[in-house]
Amino acid sequence: MRLSRRTFLQASLQASTSGLAAAILPSVILPGRLLAAEEGGVTLTAREVPKTLPGAVGPSTLWLYDDGKNDTLPIVLRTQRGRPFKAVFRNELKEHSTIHWHGLRVPYAMDGVPYFTQAPVKPGESFTYSFSPPDPGTFFFHPHCNTVEALGRGLAGVLIVEDPRDQGLFDVEHVIALKDWRVKHDGSFEDFLTDAGAAKAGSFGRLRTANGQAVPVLTVPPGARVRLRILNLDSTRIPQLSLSGVRAVVIATDGNACDPFPLNAWRLGPAMRADVGFVAPEKAGAELVLEDVFSSKPRPLAKIVTAGQGLRSTRASLRLPPAELPVPDLKAATKLEFSLLAGHADPALEAWAKEMGATADEICLTQKVFWSINRQAWPGAAHDRKPPPLAGLKSGESYIVELFNGTPHQHPMHLHGQTFRVLGSSERDVPVHWADTVLVRPKERLRIAFVAGEPGDWMFHCHIIEHQETGMMGYLRVV
Ligand code: C2O
Ligand code: CU
């Protein structure tokens, strides 16, 4: 028997508002735990957890955010746009840490950058993050110091911000969080940062996973309108996504609704997200494969199988309600240019940092410098030795930034606290879209625009973490 769309959606809505990872039919899941505002939020304890990853024979020492309830890898939380969100961060690691809410336009004091927006949270200490997410979408969170190891060991979580406007648009959604692991066969980790990797495209993990599994099999009802929330939580790899067997479109970039465009080999750099929509085949037992088609031999990442009662879809469009973000005034915008270049430690900056009386932070520190922005390399990569800003901006004013990549490698560039419009590229057709992280290819000049948000020193860096930690990091000062 076919389940009517309405009955199904009501059941699904009920279950999602009851605060559970909602399993309505065995085959239908709204991923994540919805945090009702009145619940008082969530406690996220960062701790070491031994876990055997698929393909390894022994346990790996992972670092995870534990809320005591969620057993997915990584943790998946849901909240609602505009509602108060609260997370108590407890640090049970052996080093200091913070939580950065990647892509969320949170108040500066909540941005989770140690020494910049808050003091580092020392082992045994806690810090409470609270904000009301202004934008809906697929986001994630991670620490912002020794990120190469922390993220390498899995310290990240997914945060879905629901949009009341798109309730009922999809029958089912799944999270697909991609992450490779630099583990050996015995489960022990290889070095997270290598000179050879950091100076080139990064050090890749041999063991590839989605949701912590080799190739997860996700089920959807036949005929269902499906939303996949795909996140690249890896520090290095840049997959090119393709979904065989259906007409799949990208409906949101970095969580922000876009004019749907074919998924068709969309490159998802580290930290980037793509929401993908499609209508599942009407037949039960159909199998769709999400693949990385980067190399000539496509690599399956996840499988989607139709099962259970069929749904009938009448609505044609998969389009999300439009993003509601500050729209830059391109005519009045001030132009800035940032060149991504090779770099070396700048003695003047080092001296300046010393003069400022800053002390080196042992654990944030990487002494090597391979990269720079506008020939300015972060001195020693530690946050507590603050170089001058890359540029000064005025809150509320519009900016057009040209990003030039003068290196032979791709760089997924991320700007904290502002969602920017990707306008176009000198080298290729890019759909105009909103983003917080954008992949800049070699020789490319890519133009982005945004309205400067809240005053603060907002980080701007490559999200290939080995590049970030060896110089390709700076900040924009908004006053
Ligand atoms: Cu996702 Cu500054 O980082
Ligand atoms: Cu880079």
C-alpha cells in the first residue's frame, strides 16, 4: 500500500519535534538529534575514544565530541533557525581547545578562535556557546588549534539548522559526512602533517569513509523526494561528486539555497557542503551510487537504496526557499585582492610578534612556513602571535574580493563570520552562489562579494589544514 504524502510527513514532523533521531518507517530517517530550545542545550565533551575504523584491524585513538546520546560518527545535531542554541563545551582532552562553528554567522565572541575571540579552554575546563543561528543550512563545528591533529582524529560534528520554510519539501533526508583517516593497518595514526604534504596538495588518508563506514547503505522510500546533506570533513581530499542513476541537483552550497544546478562532478573541497536533491526511482530495490569521479576509476562513497512503501511525488521543483543573506551592493563595493602564494617566514613579522610580547603556544605552533596570503605568512602559525590584519573593513559596507591563486595547488578558502556571494571566475563557469568556503584553482582569479558583518578580527584561511598551519592564514579586521 502506498502511504499518502501527508500522513508520512505528519508522522515525520511529529517524530522530529519530539526530539529523537526520528525513525518513522525503518527506512526513513531524519538524521540528528533535534535540540529543543527549552531542553537547555547540549553538553559536548571532547574526549579520546578508542574505535576500530573499517579497514583497520586494531583500534584508533579518536577524539570525539560526546553528548552522551549520539552514537553516529560524527555526531549530528539539529536546531532551528532563529531559535536560541546552547552548547556547553567540556574539554577532557590533554590540550586546550575551543569550538568554531564553521559557516554560521555567529556573534564574534562565539566564533571559537583561541586568543582571538576567547581564551583557550584548558583541559578540565568548560565554555558555554550560545547563539541563535541566523541562517538555515548544513553546517559543522571543529576546534581551531592543532586542527591538523584534532580534525585528523575526528574531532568534528554536524549541525543542521532547520528552516521552518522548507518543512515538508522533502520526504527523507540523510547526512553523508566524508572523511579520510591517516591510519595504518594496525589502527595507529600516521603523522598528520608532513613536509611533503604540507608543501603540496596535503597528506591524504588511505582509509576513506562516509559516516565512519566504508560505503554506507542508506535507504529511501521509492518515489521519495530526497535531500542529501553532504559534508566534506576531510582536511585534504577534494572529491568530485556524482550520483549515478538519477537526475541529482545541488540545491544548497555550504548550506545556503542556490538555483539548482546539476551535481555532475561538483568539486567539494575540505569544509565545503552540498545539499543534493532528487526524486528516488519508483521501484523498490533500485540502487544509486554516490561516487568520487576525481580519478578515472570512480570511487563509491555511499549507496542509496529504495526500500519500503512507495511515495508519490506531485511537486516538480526541488528548489529550496531562497537564502536570506545581506546582499552586497556591487556598484558601491570596495575592491580588495588577495593572492594565494608560496611563502616563507617573514623576519619582520616575527620581530613584530616578539615586540607585541606574545609567547609561542607550543601546541598551536608549526615552525614551518610554506604558504602566504599577499606574501604575508602567519608567523609560526600560532594564534597567540597576532600579525597585522590582511585588510581593514567597515561593518555594513560591501566588498568585492578577488582571490588569485598563484600556486600549482587548489585552495578551499574560508572566511569566518560572513557568507559571501561567489560571483565568477576567470577560468571557468561557476554558478553564482553563496558560500563560506570556496575552492580556488591554480591560476584562477575568483571574485567573491559580501557585506562586512559584526566588528571583529575574522579569520581567513585555507581549509586544507596543512596549508592553514603552514602560513595560508590571515584575518580581516572589521570595525
Ligand atoms: Cu572550518 Cu577557520 O575554520
Ligand atoms: Cu590550501
